[in-house]
Amino acid sequence: MSLPLSRLRRARPLAVLASGLALTTALFSGQASADDPAAGSPSAGRHAVATTAAAAATSLPCDLYAAGGTPCVAAHSTTRALYSSYNGPLYQVKRASDSATRDIGLLGAGGYADAAAQDSFCAGTSCLITIIYDQSGRNNRLTQAPPGGFSGPAAGGYDNLADATAAPVTVGGHKAYGVFVAPGTGYRNNNTNGVAKGDQPEGMYAVLDGTHYNGGCCFDYGNAETNSRDNGNGTMEAIYFGNNKVWGYGAGNGPWVMADLENGLFSGVNQRYNAGNPSVSHRFLTAVVKGEPNHWSIRAGDAQAGSLSTYYNGVRPNVPGYNPMKKEGAIILGIGGDNSHGAAGTFYEGVMTSGYPSDATENAVQANIDSAGYATSTSGTGPLTPGSKISLRATTSCCTSDYIVHDDADSNVVIAPVSASSPATTKGDATWTVRAGLSNSACLSFESANQSGRYLRHSNFQLHLGADDGTSGFAQDATFCPEAGHNGQGYSFRSANYPSDYMRHYSYNVYIAGQGGSHTWDNATSWSDDTSWAVGQPWA
């Protein structure tokens, strides 16, 4: 059969690889045959590749890098295998109810994550991602980042761990979870094996959520200092994604793919503005940074379809200290080299290589990422449709006649009985208009039905009714992400900026609460019931 033109364009760069014929065969071995009734469909080839990969993958990113002479020295993913032969764990989760851990593996060698294993293990409670395993065999796994130049918010100055359910997606039609980095979250390995040091050449890519970012420092993935401190210009080489303009920036208002080289986010050769680096808006984004002596490059593209574009390719920045580079070889995710932890983002997969990959190799990797089939989760939110009016009823046995209401005497949000005989004011106080999340349109915000412009938001962990002041802080505090109810009823609502905390009633007040945390309202008793809410018809 003839291939669609878009596939032919992506296939051409493979010919320049030493093993070009083998790679081309591998990339298209899952293609529908001429005898396949679906072969005439423009999407038949992609569907066949994704379906085949679920069971026995064709050449995957690290196979392609190896064939190009620049093998992976670190390979991290919570969504799929990055080697066709890999059949080990992708990541480990720890559940809040009893601190038990479980490795989450694959549906088959070279396949996709076994998300059902996580869902079963974490049912009725919450889970954190404790380890992101390295598929390269070098044990360059990522774990909770320790304190450095900045201390994290967790015990001992460590950074927070990511909520394991906060970034649901589908890959090749299979459910999977990414790594949702809220400010304060970070992973690191300061004792790596085989990662570039000094001015040695390396490459890296990451697949990210192109709509989840902020201007904090710094949502990075890549090479960093081994002591978690700022050791001077050129001691890092990592992918950065966000709209921070403190150092460098590109065209438009961001976000941008840049390189964190320490003491500077670089969008090109200039320290500040580089017009050739555009703002990007892909839901799933492939970001690439690579460097060798006095030469480096930034590339990026849509991780669902299309090729990579080169945003910069040239000499090191025209600022002292970056030629030669002084890379130290640690690996970071979600933070800066000195443990700056103010950034936000979502990571799905990424690798680091030994040697400077050719554009042709990266183009082959991008074609594989395209064929992997990243898509947003299709789980849906039922009655939680933006624009609809609802009520939120407690499901704990003590309180099944109680609803979330705002208190007219102050700004506090509580649970209280509401019935057909309740005053009209009480019914209005218990009715909410569902809105697309103010800080993340994939989540939700709840506007008071009788006080327009005022939303449920948390402040010091307690829920209040507050007027939208247009700030990013308010938007984050007023955004909640729905999940299946922890007790099997209704929904649980995860805080967008404290992703281990869920909307919970406790002593008739409403908080965002973790399970078994340090606050009184984090008490583990009846946590699953107290964080589960029945969505009902509006009272007003």
C-alpha cells in the first residue's frame, strides 16, 4: 500500500542512519497491510503501530538512539517502555493509607504502563510516585529530591512527591499517568552512571504537557549539579519549559522550550531575547536540548503529530562561563539545579544520551513518539459540565443530608443540612455553577450561584468563598481536579496546586486534606468517605 505523505516525510531522515533500512522496517512493521480492510483509512497506519506496540513493540526511542550511535544513559517514563525489549517496572507508588509500595510495570515487553495495577492498589486512598525507574540498565532512577541551595517543603527539607493520579492520559488507547509537578515537587539523582560531565556531548528529550506551566524556577529535566547547589555558569544542561522571563525568553508571551545552563535560561545565543524561539501551545510537547563542545541546539514539536522544528543551532551563549561547559552529571526533574522548586509542569517520558544525537536520529524518535498515540484522558466528568449548576453532598454515614454551603456570616465554607423546606437563601448558598478550572481547563472551579464572581478556594488549607482577583494564586487555589470518589461514591476533588490534598469535610468545616498528614484535618479516620462527594441537582 502507499503511505500517506506525512508518513513519507517523517520516514526520509531514517535513510541517513547507519542502520537506516532496519530502522525504517522497525518503524513501519506495525502498518496495516494491503489486505487489511482498514488499510484504506488515513489513520490505519497509526492505529496499527499503536496496537502492535501494546504487545510487542517496534523500535522505540532508546533503540533508535542506539542505532544512531548515541545510546541512552537514562530513560524515564511513567507511560510506556522506551526500549522494545524492556519489561521491568516504570515507577513505584506509595499509598497513604498504610505506606505500602508497589512497582507499576508494563502490559507487555515494549508496551504501555499497567495503569490498572495502580488503580487497584490505590483504590480508596491516595498514592504518591516515589521512584521513577531508569530503563537503561544504569540505575539512574529518580527519587525524592533532597534539600540543596533551597530546602523543599517536605520533611527534612526534601521536595514533595507527585500525586500518582494527578495527570491521567491515554497512550495508544491505554490509560496511563504522567508526573504532575506542582510547585514544591521535585525528583533527583546526584549519583549517576554514564551521564555527561564537563564538556562531554549529550542529548535529551522530554514529552511534556504543553498547557501546564508557570513562571516559577524551574521546570527542568536533564543534567545538573551533584551537590544540589548553584556551582556557577555552565554546570547544568537541562530542558526547561515555562514562561519565566527573569533570564532568557523567546517570541510572544510563552511558554518556551529553553535550556537551563545554570544562572541562565537560554532561548538561543543571546542572554536575554532570541526571536527564533517561538511560544508553543501543543497539548503534548516534545522538547529537545543537546550540546557538545561550543555547539548546542534546541528543538521541539507536537508530540501527537508532525516533525521537530529547530529553534536554535549554533555556538554556546555569548556570555562568559559557558564555553567550555562544566556539567556535573546529576539528573533532575521538575526543579532547578540548586533545588529551586517554584515551577509547575507535567512529565510523561524522557531520555538522556551519551553523545550528540543527529537530527536524523531525533526525527526518527519523534516519529515514534507521534505513533505512540498520546491523548487526553477520556474518563469524563459526568454531571460536572462547565456551565451546569449542581450541589455537592457529603457521603459519610453521619452526614448524608449535609451539603457544601457558604456561610453568609463570613467567608467560611461548611457542610450543613439542606432540604426542600430550607429557606431560599440556604438553597442558594448550597448551589454551585461548574466552571472550567481557572488555572487548568482540564479541571474545574466552582462559582457561587447566588454570589456571581465568587468561588470556592482554599486559604491556609480551609475552604472559603472568595472573589476572583485575577491573580494566578487565586486561580490555582480555586481549581480542583475531579476523580472517582475514594469510597466508590461520586467524586473526589484534588487541589490543583496541592495535588496530595483533596476537598474534605472535618468537624463540619471543609478543607483540602491529605490522608494522615500533619494537620488535624488530615486524620486518616474516614478520610475516604469524607473526601467523596455526591453530585446532585441544584437547590436553586
